[in-house]
Amino acid sequence: MVEQLFKELSLLEEVEAIALGGSRAGANYDEKSDYDVYLYVTSPVSEEKRKNILQKFCSYMEIGNSFWEYEDNCVLNNGIEIDILYRDMEDFMKGIQRVVVECQPSNSYTTCMWHNLITCKILYDKNGKLEKYKNKYSIPYPKQLRENIIKRQLELIDSSMPAYPKQIKKAILRKDFVSINHRITEFLASYFDLLFAINEITHPGEKRLVQLCKKQCKILPKNFEENLNLLFSYMYLEEKNIFFMETLEQIVDNIKKII
């Protein structure tokens, strides 16, 4: 069913390439895993065209969501979810160049789109452009990028005036649980971005990060998983505030030791 769907999408004149990402692009998936599909287009595909194709294969459709990228979020007739994202190839590759060539870090997920490109499974490539870009950027992790990410993330989790632990401490004193949650989320996003950079590994995304780090990272901080579990167990317990901050400081100290 999905192969027929991909074939019909490839016949659209606007579609230049189709790639499969996420777990379906590798070996770590099962029959219930959803599909992350990327359509690289030369111009926008009308909603009418997309609906005419998708309604043959989907029991539910949300057309034109743009919470993150522009996409159609659907459920296939067999009950499996499928997300179809529409990208301008040249614009997308400019973002890859900023990371891989210009070595510009972000506050989090710096190398996530680079990872998406070099690990995707190409299903259709009209003129071979996507394959060329994939080959172009399938290179060793740039040393300058590693250094730039480390510098930026250390500032965010430790040394700068607005560093996340300082913000978290203020939120704890205010008993502002929403702010605590938000700042911890941002802290962890920087922390994992830093950890993948230390190991010169592209960022795989937001799911199963602890398990992926244990599997793929040769260098891990002392008490890596234990300290994260402690942090979460203390997070909203007022009587554990001291232990919470001590654990946070230990997480920062331990990752600094491995740099």
C-alpha cells in the first residue's frame, strides 16, 4: 500500500525527490512504527492534488499542518500513522550548509537535520540531486563544529548569566513548576546536543536519547543515566530541592570532565 502511495506521489510534477526518515529508514522498526516521509518539491503542491492521492490510502487526514515543518499528518488504512513533510530542497540544503560547512551551532538539535539527510532512505530522486547532496554531506564530523557546539552549550548549561541552572534555581525559589519544567527541558536539549558533539555523532532527534547515547556514544559522563533518573525523581518535590540542584550541578560537572 505505501509503495503505491509513494509511486503516485512521485508522479506529481512538483516532486523532485522522496525520502524516508526515522526508524523506517533503518532497521529499528516494527510493524507499528509510523512513517516519516519527506517530499522535496520545486514548487508547492496544491492541497487538492494531495487530498486526491492521500484519500485513497488514508482513513484520516490533517492536510497542511505547519506546527514545525509544512506537512500532512495522516493515518493509513492499516492504522499506521504517516507524516508527509514538504521541503524546498535548496532552502533545506542551505540549512545543512550553515551547520556542516559554516559550523554554526544552535541552542539545541544542531545536527538533527544533517542526521536526517545522511541517514534517510531515498525512495525517488528524479534528477539524482538528493543523492548528490547526501553524498556531499556524508563526511566526518567537522572539528570546528564540535568546538563551536561545545562552547555554546557550556555557556547555556553552566557559565553565562542566563545559564539554565541559574534560571532553574530562581524558578524553584518561586515554586514555579511550569518554569522549572520548561527550563529543565531546555537544559536537557543543550546537554544532549553537547553530548553528541563531544562524541562527534549527529543528533538523531528527540526520542529514546538515553538509550541511543548508551548504545552509540563511546564517551559518557560518570553516572550518566543514574543522575538523569535522580533529577527527574527530585524535580517536583519541594523537600528534595537541595538534592535536585546538587544533582543538576553534578550532571554539569561530569560532562565538563569528559570534554
